Amino acid sequence: MAKVTGVSPKTVSRALNDVPHVSPAVRKKVKEAAAALDYHPNIAAQSLIARRTFLIGLTYERPSPSYVVELQKGAIDRLENERYRLVVLPFGDVASRPAELGQFLVRAGLDGVLLAPPACDQPEVLDILERQKLAYARITPHQDLDRGIVIVMDECHAARDVAAHLLKLGHRRIGIIMGDPSHSASAARMAGYRQAFAAAGVSIDENLIVRGDFTYDKGHEAALILLSRRPAPTAILAQNDDMAVAAMAAARASGLSVPDDLSVAGFDNSEISRTAWPQLTTVHQPVHEMAWEATNLLIAALESGDVASCRRDRRHEVLARGSTAAPAG
């Protein structure tokens, strides 16, 4: 490469690694030569020289498969053609052992880490990462929003809007399937539902609130419980799409038609919401875009050495589809 470009090996290395103080013309010349020669830098060698691993971790706790796919895809799409690689690090029961997660991430040999719920809302995890100077970005946190790189969506507002959709259709007996209470999103979405009911002058029947945990199986169990209540609900709000689709399946198993006998709405706009039949009314939460942006900002911080806090807000959208309609009669 040095012979082809007429510059020193050190300059070639600096140009390929996007190190500062290389002129744009030289950088362009080196990269064009590398492309012509089909030359690819050895990441392991780069790591030894730079004393970095070029690994970015992504940690989450057993959320729905659809959510995980969007989360990983967003990060991976941003890392395409980058020297950084993604390491996926699922971790269970974060709320009961945050220090263990923090130490696990520090020992993983990462340059930086993406924190998805509920890890993004664990102050003890953030304390450990900051003490060890491990850069991090937080995806949809609900607490300490001025801390670190933050990508956020107003989930309370989004939940208020999807609940308002059902109320405007005329539903009054609305069942609610909660998510995992250790996830701050569950409380935020419930707060949004309550705001919508209050604005419509409708009382929430506490007997129609059942806990799930963001999984299909628990959503199915919760929906069967709700459908056994008398009088039965005419609609169900589920705090994610997996539980909402499970509620649709439970309705059919109970001899009910969606949306003629029961309307169902979810949250996330994950792939399962679009492949279900009828298609699921849901909240579009741009998980892919948020993961992409969190990864992008984390890379920028790692490359510049500037890990200052910053925040980016993303908008939601209620997508009214075939799973919701006015109540019969």
C-alpha cells in the first residue's frame, strides 16, 4: 500500500483508521488504492496497536423477540462497513442485580455499550460504567435523562394516544395487559392510559388490569383472564405487540372475532404487528432508528474522545389498523 500510494506506512495506517491530521487528498488516495487492491485492515492488529477492541456491546433483558430483532438490526446497520463489531449480551433480572451487570459489561472487553431497557434505567450500572470510563448510550430510558447519550421517545404520550383511539371509537370497558414492572416503560405506558381515560371522563376498572411480562405466553394467559371477567371487556390494550397478538389468539380460542367482538391494540409496531391478521393497531416506536442513532452517537464519542451527555427525541405514531373498531351494538 505504501509503495502504491507513495506515502509512508504510518500515513497509510492513519488514513485507513481515519486518524486526524491526514489531509483529505491523501486519505482519499489511500482509500481508493485500498479499494482497488481489495485491501482490508486486520482488526485484531488494529486492536493491538490502538489498545482498543473495536467491540460495542448491546445488553437487554428478555424482551419480545420482535423488539430484539429491531434493536439488533438498527445497531448492525450502523456498523456496516465500520471497524467496530457488535457483541450481544442478554442479561436476566437486571433490577435485582445491577452491580453484577455493570461488572459483567466492564469485564467484557468492550469499547462502548448500548443499554436497552431495563439496564438503561439502572443508576448503579451507569455509576460503574462511568467509574471505569466505559462509554455508553441509552435507548429509551425514563430516568436521569441528562446522563450519557440518550435516545428517547415519550412513551407516556404515545400510550395516551393509543388509549384515546379506543375511547374515541366508543369503548368503555377496556382491559389492560401490563408489561414487566421492572421496566420503566410499563409504568410510563400505564400513566399514559390513565391520562387518556381521565381526559375522556371514563373510569378505569382496576379489575380489568392484569400483569403480563412483555412475552406472548404471559400475554395469552392475561388475555384469557380478562375475557373471563363479567361483563367482559370490549377492547384490550396490551403494552407491547407480542402480548397484543397473544390477546387476539386468546379471543379466537374463546370464540370471539377481532375486531367485531373485541378490539385489540398493541405497542411498538414490530414485525408481528404487520404479519398478524387482522393487522394490529399499534404505536410506532422507531426502535430500529433509535438503535441506529444510539450506535452512531456512541461511535462518534469513541472516535472523538468526547463522551459528553446528549439527548435525541424521537416521535411516535398511532397506526390504526384492522384489529380495532367501534364496539358492537
